Amino acid sequence: MPDTIQFGTGNQTINKYAANGQKLSTEYYTKISPLLQPLVTGEVYNWKANPGEMEKTSTLYIGNFEYETSKYDWNTPVLNRISNNEGYVNNFNVPMQDVRYNYYRRDHLGNNREVWYASYNKWERNADQMGYHTVSIPSATSQQTQYYPSGLPWAEGMGQDVQTRKYNGKEFVGMHGYDTYDYGARGYYAASGRWTSVDPLAEKYYSISPYAYCAGNPVRFIDPDGMDIDVTNLTDNKSVAALYEIIKNAAGRKFLMQYLAKGQGLKFTFGGKSQNFVAKEDGEFSNNTLSIKSTVIPNSFDTEGNNYETHGMNEEYEKNGSTLIEDDKNYDVRKGMNFSITINMDGRSVNDKINTTLHELFVHNERDLNRLNTMINDLNNGSLKIGTRSYFKRLEGFTDPNGDHTRLGNGQVTNYKKASTQIDLSRGLSNQLKKYNEDVKAQK
């Protein structure tokens, strides 16, 4: 991320970071009187030589607390906002009012579509100016935002200046016309759908521009910090809680970290608690990606026409994320694949969704990785040729779950049982092993 952003008008933004890259503060300097001529490219305005020509405001970030200074008092930070998983609290410095609790309404990509505040009280003078009375302010929507696929907000909306966390829940920095989302590792300019700097993990996606956002497919993917395509694209709280339990589990975490390159972190936060594990070496399948998302899956029909509910789905795509693997017999799987797991956004319990996610990971995705590994070995030793009928049948094998379920029924998916047992032990329950046994029995 840049430490100094210089605008041709003389305006300037200065960011300060901790050693680990966490942003500590942002200072905004605004020229009081216009320059006689714009600055040229590469020129930096020396406002310190002319401090009286600039107005300064700033934001300080301390964990989930944000403090602000005003142009009238540069040296006294005032608490402005406390963020949480569901929204934020503000109004700390508004006299004669309660603090205000604000909540987000999000879509499937984690975009904040609406902000609404809970009812609160304020105090007004009585008509006789002798004392005060309480006025209850009812809950209401304070901000509405619609987005283009790239994240650029539509012109239509309501209360756009109410708060700045918008697309993917990231801070939109609009000061001085910067109009860039702060993703942590780098900035994202939604007007062009491009990052403002090179991907720190560009070597993992050699076939994709290091400036491209989400492999050019922001409808399907999100990027939580500007470093890697998200593996936790879940908006259903029960599915989020389920994945959190799996990441806490050693067997589940070990499986997911196969997708990480050296230095990448598997970070996940739920209920105010975080899990963060950094890969010390490249995972065996770090050239591939995994997308886990939640959506409503319509009911399916079996061969006899009976209606049944689908709890989870697996799909396999080429690395660009848009072409199904069985639709291109000439695609070289050594370039990488994107494996997509969808969990049904239904009313089932967290325990049910833990079981569904474990099933999709170990019954299907683990089997897919084994297929991929075998194909790569056969391609490298010359026993398999791209574009042949044999190669195409192997690609089609990724989309056939029947063999996966047969292996489950024969008790061959050992990591599924192992993860289920470990999760039960950590939670002091026996739910997951019971559900595993029921799953095995159903496939016999």
C-alpha cells in the first residue's frame, strides 16, 4: 500500500503502517487555496514548508476502534466508531443523545447493501425551557447502496456519506477523488476493476494479470485482503460457523492448507474470534484454488422423479474460474483448477452444515485432488495426452459423484471420519461421528 498519495491539486494523503502491514492511520491534507498550476507527475507538494496553506484531518485505527481528528484540532483524537461483525457503534460525541447501534444488510458477496440503526433516545428541552424530556427515535435505514459487478456504486442510493464500508465490506476512500477500496495488502479501483499495485502472490496466478481483481470474475469470487481468492465466500451464518469449526480442527485445517502457497495465511473470523494459520511451505495443490460459498440450491429429482433436497454441491472449473473442466478437452490441468463447493442456504443446524461441508471436502474434493494428481503424473510421464479421448474421459470423471459415494459406502474416506471424530472431541459432543456413520450407511 502507498504511504503517500499526491494529487495534482496539491492535496495529499499519507498512510502509516505497522511492521506487519496493518494500517495505523491516514492523514488527509487539503489545499486551502488552489495552486497556480497543477503538480507534474512525480512531484510531491511540500506542505510542511507552508503548513498554513493546508487543512488536516485524520483517522487513527486501533483494532476495531477508530478515532478522528478535525481540521480545528489536529492533536486531539476523538472516538468515532467501534466496528463489529454485524455493523458498528457511533454517535459517541453527539450531545444529548444515546450512542447509536448500526447494522449491515449484506448480499452473497459480503457487500453492505443497507445500513440501518436501532432505535435510540435523545433529550430535548421542554417548551418552558425548564428541564428536558426524552424523545425516542425509531429504527430506520440510513444508507442504501447498489453496485456494478466491479464494485463501483451506482449513482442512485441513499446516505452515501453515512459510512464508508461498502463493497466486500471494505473501506471506500473517496477523499480528494481517490475513490479506491482499501483491501489491506493493496488498493482496488472499482471504476476500472483493477488493483492499484501488483499482486503480492502473483507467482501463484501466473496466467492472470497481477492487477486483475478476482481473476476477472467479481460476481463469482471475492478477495478478502488483496492477496488471494477467497475460500470462505459464505454469507449464511450457520455455514460460516460450520467452516469455523472445521478450520479449528487439525484434519480440516490440514486439508485446506494444501491450497496455500508459502507465506499465505488461512485466516477466519467468527463471533469475534479468529483463527489464523500461515503456510510455512507451498501446499501440494497451491497452484489450484478452492471457493466455498453459500446460496439457495433448488430441490433435485432422482431417476424415479422423487423430489429431494440437495445440501451441498461440488463443481470443477478451469483456473480462470468460468469454464467447467469437462467443457474443454484441450485444457491442461497442470495450469491449475478452481474447485467450488456450495453449501445450501437453508434452515438446517450448524451441526448439519458441519457434516455437509466435511462430506463435500473429503468425499468429493479430496477425491478430485487425487484424480488431478494422477492426471498430472500421467501427463508428465507421457502415458496421457491432452486432447485424446482418454484425457477427456478423465476430465469427465471430475463431475461424476457416484464413484465417490461408493468409496464412502465402503468406508474408504478415512479423513472424513477422522475430522468428524476430532470435531466431536473438541466440542464434547458425538454429533459428527453419528452423522458420518449415517452418511456411510446411506451409501451402502
